Amino acid sequence: MTRSPLTREAVLEAAAALVREHGPGALTMRRLAGELGTAVTSIYWHVGNREQLLDALVERTVQDMGAIRAAGRTPVERVVSVAAGMRRELREHPHLIGMVHERGLTERMFLPAQRALVAEVRAAGLRGARAADAVRAVQFQVVGFVLVERNRERSPVQSPGEGELWDPPQGSAADAPATAPGDPALARALARPADPERLFTLSVRALAEALLAQG
Amino acid sequence: MTRSPLTREAVLEAAAALVREHGPGALTMRRLAGELGTAVTSIYWHVGNREQLLDALVERTVQDMGAIRAAGRTPVERVVSVAAGMRRELREHPHLIGMVHERGLTERMFLPAQRALVAEVRAAGLRGARAADAVRAVQFQVVGFVLVERNRERSPVQSPGEGELWDPPQGSAADAPATAPGDPALARALARPADPERLFTLSVRALAEALLAQG
DNA sequence: ACCTGAACACCGTTCAAGT
DNA sequence: ACCTGAACACCGTTCAAGT
């Protein structure tokens, strides 16, 4: 029953499967060895230590990420479509995004998207440092949004606090300004959980509108 | 040499110190016990398991966070000042923010800031669901930005990829649109590392301008 | 060149036993 | 009510030894 000889590629494949199916927490060297039917120590020979294994894994999926193409008529709509594409790609790799983030590779991951954003920003008439700022603002916005969003999904017991907002601030100092006097629709809207999809589009569009208006 | 009896408060204090000085990774039950001069198992009696200890720790510092007051003349400037305050508070607890984030408490952490934002958004004339969207958009923007920013700081080997953007896309398909034809200032700006402080203010101001303009 | 088991230094957690 | 040590089931990593 000699197994096919272990390769670096096979190790990465098994590791990726483990992460995909059971999350990054399930990726232990010993469990991986079990999955591969080898001794733990063999893995070290092929991919170095655990940290290097994770690096390779991340590198791999970053390169697998597809290009992002703009769609829409106005530059603002095209920027929004690129942002939506970035978000979609991030969300398609729910486990990886955290690992990419921890490794500081989020920007490299979005080089193609950056290229697309540059084109749109220039089409809107922005040049030089101002154009660069606009591109970066959108990139930060998108990545940041997805990070917050993903976290929100993982721990759904978020909203209880949001209701308190409308009770009198009991323990707090009296210098807290009175807010939302007589706007029950606002209060209700904030009490409801946010619709991330809508909020995302709305935010990116607002940001893009303001930034591109300078062109 | 009988030590003063162990209390829940003492455990939390020691744990907080450990995190503050050596990061969350240093907070192990055994090391904590060592620091306190007790058996590991005593900790369990006082605070439950490690997860509950972290919960309590986070809860603690979330409540310690000060109120945030708006400053400035226009609603936009006042929103920007609140956002800056949120960012400052987050950055003052560099280790905690990750823990808060993982526990999905970021929003609760910012209830006072939300109250301030509601006031400004209403001052700009927004009402109901539209006002709620504006508030949430800013909140997401700020928290997301700080998350991305913090990650960037932790792994400074980020920029190498950004240079590649301006080389001909060698391996990539020919369908990649040509970008930034003849804008060396843009290329240079994107090659330089971003100035987060500037980018933050710029982004929040742009977002606030567009959102508040609807009022 | 590739794979192995043994060993080291860590983890979090449970539990029966002490006072 | 509070604290303890022993024990269990895990970790990542090193290393000398095998083929």
C-alpha cells in the first residue's frame, strides 16, 4: 500500500481543502499529516513550518483570483461595479480573507482592481496625487467594509446594544446631547439590523460621487 | 508568604496587563497563573475558561472608552471630527481592537459615537431611514478603515506589489485595459506608501459630503 | 533526497482531592 | 468557598536515525 510520494503540491492541496471545509482553525500540522497519511515531520520537509505553509496557501489563492472588469455608463457607476466585484471575490473566499488580511496581502490581492479603478478615476478627469487618493480611498473603503461585514456575520448577537441608544442615557453624564427628538422612523431604522448589500452600494456610490466630482 | 486571596478582579487586571505589554498571544492560562503566583486551575474557578476571560476583558475596556464629542462649524466637519475621535480611541487600544472585532462588539463600542453622528446627520436635514443609512455608512467606514490601517502597520512589506502595477502586465491576458497612460505623478503617488492620517480625513469628508448633501 | 518515531516544550481543560 | 496537582488530549518543532 505505498502511497504516491508526498509532494509540496499535495500538501498545499490537502491544506487548502482542510481550510475550505473546516476553517483555518482546523489546519494543524498533525491533522494535516493524518489527512495525508504521512508522519507529521514529512510536511516540514516539503513546506517548512506552519507559518510558511500558510504563506504559500495564501499566495496560491491570491493568484487564483480573477480579474475585475468595470461595467456601467458613468464613471461613478463603473467604480461602484468594480467595488462590488472586489467585494464578491473577497466573499467567495470567506476563510482566506482573514488569512490574507493577517499577512498584509490585501492590497496585492487587488492589483487588478486597482488598475481598473485608476482607469475610471482618470476617465472622470482626476490626475496625479488626487487620482491616487481617490483610488486608495475606494480600496480602503471596500476592504474595510468587507472586514466589518464578515465579522458582523460571525457574531449575530450584535444588535441588542443598538436599542439602548434610544433609552435615556441612565448612568451617563448629563452633558450627552439629546438626539433624535421625534424621529421614530430613524429610531426604527437603526434598531433594525443593517442590510449590508444595500449599505455597501450606497456607501461606495456616495464616496465615489464626492471624489470624482473634483475632476 | 500567603499571597492576598485571588479575586476575579485581580485575574482580569493581570490578564489586561499581559495583553497590554505582550499582545493577546501572550495571554495563556498557564502564563497568567505564573504571573499571579497561583495554580492554573484557580483561574478557572474565578473567570471560567479562557474564552470567558477574554469576553470579560473586552467588556471591561469597551466600557472604559470615553465619550466622543463633535467639533467644527459645518455638519460635515463635525462628522469628520467624530470619526477622527472614533479612530483615535480605537488606536489607543491597539491590542483590544482585534479582540473587540472578533467578538462582534465594535458597534456596541461606538454607541456614544453613534449618538453624536445621529445629531449631526439630523442637523444636516436628513430624516428617517436616510439618516440611519448615513450614520451606519460612516460607522462602517471608520471601523473598516482602522482595521485595514492597523493590518498595514503590522506587515510593512506591503508596497512591493504596488510597483508592479506600472509594469506591462506580463503573464496576464491581453484583455487587461491599458491604464494611466502618461500620468507619472499618479504612478509616483501610488508607488509611495499611503499616508493613512490624510487618507482617513479625506475619505470621511468625501463620504460625509455626499451623504449630507441629500438633506 | 525523502521519510520516520521519539522527544521537548508548550497549550486548554477536567476532575478528584484537599482545606 | 476556594485552591491544588495530576492527568488528558491536544499543539508546533527539532533531531538523530533510517532508507
